[in-house]
Amino acid sequence: MKILITGMTGYVGAAITRALFHTDHELIGLVRQKDDLPEEVLDKYKIVKADISRSVPKIECDLAIHCAAWVSEKVLAVIMNKTNVEGTRRVLDATPPQTPVIHLSSGSVYNLTEVPHVETDCIAPKLLTPYGRSKYLAEQIVINEYTDRKRVIIRPRAVYGRGDKVILPRLLSIYKDGRFKVPGDLDQTASMTHIDLLVDVVLRYIDIVTATSHPLLPDNLDILNVADFHSYNLSENITGLFSKLFKRDIEIKSLNETVVRLVAGMRQVLVPGNQYTQTSIDYLTRDHVLNTNKLQSLFPDLQSRHFLDVIPEYVQWIHSVGLSNISARDKRIVWM
């Protein structure tokens, strides 16, 4: 089967590619830069170079897995929308009619509340962050404009594990000498998604959306939260990881949230070398939990690991890659 993977050079796209590498599927990568791919991928698969914010050539495929997106908090909304929103439409228009699509969205489409989010939550897009709004609008395109296709929308949150070039660099940027200086006290409850869990769900849906009919897609559409079955205390996870990584006790230094928000609003540097955004402050000071009851019901044999249990192998991978490469968001680390 010919499978298009957009964002093959990104964190999730690379992980899906690795998982499918030794299968009989014929992968087609849609990337902005071919140089970011390892030789074994370039040698084995067809790679299409295109910027989805501008144009996408016609691509013959049997399934589209759409991972490409801007995830930075500091990209202007208009630029983010060109990729995340308009780019989604360009990708689907470039594929044959009725091609099934697995769309990687985000838990950021939910408004921040103290109640765990379910897939049927009513969402107020005007209250979302620019990133969350762009992912919500992309979902609406998939839902409303391609009703003749089988569509799966997957909503993970805070994806972590091997290949991470998003969460770890952000944490490293606010860490110094055994201390985190953060708004609040990190005593929040949040969901996180191990990369292996996310990939496992995607692989299961490949079989589902390409079947002639399947009970899990009665209306040709499914929306699913994908997160570890455990919700986490942010302070416990962060201090647990960094104490193991640096072999020392970790202190959380609480900063006044109001002051931090004021400084962030003025777009000034709070701590030398670091800058908080309103979005990052929200994530550090508000609960954000995804309800995974539907996920566990659909796939009762799905295995979910606990963040604290993963720390030893996570630290081993970090050391093998190098902290400097992670801090610099080296594009190669998703393949290491």
C-alpha cells in the first residue's frame, strides 16, 4: 500500500516512518528539506519536496497520514495558519478523491478547564491559543470538506520519548544549576503521550481506515484522544526526569504568575536567555487532562507506560544524543 506521510522529518512523522520501515508498505514522504532525512530513508522511499504553506503537487497514494505542522509558540498566527490550516487543505487536495486520512491534531484544541476533556467537548476557538486555534480549524476542514473519505483525527498531548525535539528543549531552556524558575509551583495535573503509544494507535488505524468497512468507523469519521492512561503531576515528572538526568536534587523556584504574564505580554526577556509566552504560562499553571476512556475502550489490549517508569531509557537516549543537540533542536535527533 502506498502511504503518504507529511512531516516525515518531524518528531511524529519520523517515528511513524521508523515503525513502518520494515513493512511492505511503500512510503511517500512529503518534506520541506530532503537533507533532513537519513540515507536509508532516501534510498528506500519516494520523497516529495514541497512547502505545504505554498503548494503541494499531486501525489498518488492509498492513505495519507498528515503530521506536518508548525508547533512553535513564537510563530505568527498568520504563518501558522498557512501551514496548519491552509496546508491541510492543500495536502488533501493533492491526494486522490476518497483517499483515507489519519490527521494528527493536538490536545491544544481544547479550552483549558479543570475537567478532563472528552472528544465531544464543545470548543470555543476564540479562547484557544494561536496554535490550538490553527489545529482546531484544520480539524474542521477534515471533518466538513472531505466527507467522502474515511477520516481519523488523533489528539495527543505533550508527546515525549525518543526523538523529542519539542518538550525537552523547552524544559532545558528554563533549567539552570539544579533549579527551575517557573510561574506557579508546577503543581498541576496534565496528560502526556509517550511516542510509542501514539505510533501504536496510528498503526492500528492504518488497518481500520483501509478496510472496506469497519465497526470503528460507522460514519467514516473518528476523533480520539491519545494519551498515557495516567494523568501526571508536572512537578513530579519534571523533577524526576531532571534529577536522574543531572544526578542532583531539583528545586522548583516559584515566580509570581501575574508579573510573568505582564513581562511575557511585553515580549521581554524574563530570565537571561529565556522567554515565556502566554501559552507556555498557561501550560505550566493550568490543569490539562485528556479523558482516555474511549481510547481504552476501542483498544483494550493497548499498553500504556508511566512517565516515571520510562525515565531511565529516556535519560539514556538523551545522553546518547547530547544535551547540546537537543537544546539546539538539531533536526537529526528524531532519527537517533
